[in-house]
Amino acid sequence: MLTLAVEKRPESAKAPALRRAGIVPGVVYGAHYAAMPISVQASAFEKVLREAGEAAIVSLSGLGAR
């Protein structure tokens, strides 16, 4: 299974500014959990997307224990 390193993103961080800086903004949703805004380096995201494709499960690291 592939792993993607992500970081929690402050809600004050605006998506257009992140994209200009080479960062992909996103949101993690889950049952019984509140939505969590995240950010991922674009190069790391592209690498995982090439390897996994569009319909694969990818583990996220860097969010801490849930």
C-alpha cells in the first residue's frame, strides 16, 4: 500500500495561495470524525497518483493518531 505524507492545514490558509506555492489543498472526511483540512506537496501527490492510479486506497501519514 502506498503512503502519502500530509500536514494539517490551518483554516486561514487559502487554496489559491497554496497552489501557487506547489501545495495541493484537501480535506479528509471519515465516519465519526470531523472534516480535517490538509495540505500535500504537489510533487509527492503526483508521484502517488502515477503509482496508484485514480481508484486506489492510499494511507496518509502525518496526521497523528486518531
